[in-house]
Amino acid sequence: MKHTDKGHIFTEIVLEVFKLSGLLITEGDKITETNGLSSARWKILGALARSTTPLTVSQIARVMGQTRQAVQSLVNIMNKGGLLDFIDNPAHKRAKLVCFTTKSQQIYAKLDAEQIPWANQQSGHLDKTELQATLTILKKISRGLSYSD
Amino acid sequence: MKHTDKGHIFTEIVLEVFKLSGLLITEGDKITETNGLSSARWKILGALARSTTPLTVSQIARVMGQTRQAVQSLVNIMNKGGLLDFIDNPAHKRAKLVCFTTKSQQIYAKLDAEQIPWANQQSGHLDKTELQATLTILKKISRGLSYSD
DNA sequence: ATATAATTGACAACATATTGTCATATTGAC
DNA sequence: GTCAATATGACAATATGTTGTCAATTATAT
């Protein structure tokens, strides 16, 4: 069997996603390194910031496409470091809700102040319609895949 | 400062790339698990398969957007497991060229036989023009980012 | 040709992430 | 309401990946 035209492009996209993920982590580490953070920890804060309601560890993991164990580990470390708080979850005795602290709010705002001009600059020479199409396609691909846990 | 329209979409793409990368690794692990491989090792073979010339470890790392140390580690393990061979590189005394073995050729062919219908199926309901735009955009983003080593 | 810079393999320390397992909590079928 | 299935936190083992460093090799500038 051979790839269809679309199957071929799809495969190239998959490989490019892997590559880009590695490069973006490196880029994020550069931005966060002076704040005692890392890409992985910044992403946790980002998941919280983008949610309208507080999230549990499991919910964060699903938003991020990772296992709850990986997220739990980071969240616990960040909690010890004063970057995250747990508050009681009325809907679940064990699954607490994860929240920003004052400290992490400040750091996150600072990181945003660096990320925004970076994103604007990186996307400046890219076509808006193509960017929109890219986001649409990536989301559709994600939707068809299952979680590991 | 605020995100431009394009900067906003760009940021969403970045987060979706992280998520998708995690989901795709899980998917790849499912496909490879019966063959004593993993996503990470399959990607090494893929990088070699897609190149017209044999590659050094550093070259593989650059193609994959990872550090040479990470790739070196996997390549050494795979070499011990009979999945990769080193051959002398006329252009460099230490940097050997990495090659398939008969064993890895067979496994890779088998994985391809699973990946192809999967990619065709996953992309079946997606628009070809949008897929092409996605690949173009992702490659352009990669090009603007630097390697960690 | 020589000196300097960049590349590469090797090794170690550490960060990040998956898999497996267990006990506890919640959900859903009946 | 009961019971099975599912979801969750905790913990351990392992795989994957980055950073830092050193010595050896190659490339580059002069």
C-alpha cells in the first residue's frame, strides 16, 4: 500500500510537529530560564491561565496531551516552590483544584510580556489565512487521537 | 502590549503543537510496541529512511530538532540491539555514518505497512489545501528557530 | 601554515514524560 | 441502593531529552 497524496502530506506534518515541538521547548526554556521556570512549567501555568475555571491535575493533563502523572509531578514540585496552590474541590475529595499563587501570577505576567512580542514577530511574515488553516488542521488531528491514560 | 491577530493564532498553534506531539508519541508507541521499538526509535529510523545519503548522529539530531546527545544515546542503544550499524565516514574520523541493519529494514517496512493506512485514514477527511498550508507554515516556523547545541 | 572557532563523541547530572500498580473516590448501569 | 466501571492521587521504574563539560576533529580566517 502507498500513501495517498493527503496521507503523504499528513505524515510530513507529523514529523514536522515532532521537530517543531523540540525547537519550541528550547525556545521556551530560553525565555523562562531567568525566572526559575522552564517550558514544561510555563505550559502548566498557560493551561491554567487559558481556562475560565480552575482545573484539576487530570484536566490539565488532558488539555496538554500528557499523562496525569507527568503533570502531577510538575504540579507538586511547583506547589513546593510556591508557584501553585491547591484548593478544595467541591466535586471531588481527592482531586483538588490547582491555582496560581501571587508569585506565579507575577512571573506569568512577566513571561507574557516576553512571549507576546515574540509571537507577533514570528508570525509577522506569515499569512493569516494559512495560520488559521494550520490551527484548524492541528486541532482536528488532535481530536482524532486518544490519551494514554 | 497585546497579541496581534496573527500573533494570537501563532500562540495557539504553538500550544497545539505541544499537545499534538504528546498525543502522536502515544499513538506511535502503540504502533511500535509489538516490534520492540518505540516512537523515539522509530523516528530515528524515519530520519535515516527519508535521507538520500547516510547521516551522522549530529545530522540526524538537526533533522529531528533534538540535541545530538539525545540522538547519540538512542543510536548507541539501537546499535547494541542490532538495529543500527556504524560505517566509516570518509569526511570525518570520529563522526561515523549511521545505517540500517537487515533487522531494522524489516521492522521499518512492517511499521510502514501500518503507518500508511493510518496516515491515509487520519487525513481522509481533511482538506488537501489546508494540509499543504499547514506543512508550509510549520516548516517556516521551524526555520526561524535555532537549535539548542 | 598557523591560530582560532566550530563540530563531534563521550560521559555525567538532571529534567521531563510514560507505563504500571495500588488504594480511594466518583460515576453509571441496573 | 448496589455493584461494576471509571477517574484520580501517589509511588516506583524506566525511557526520553536537555545542559554542561572535555578531548578530539574539522573548518575558517589570516
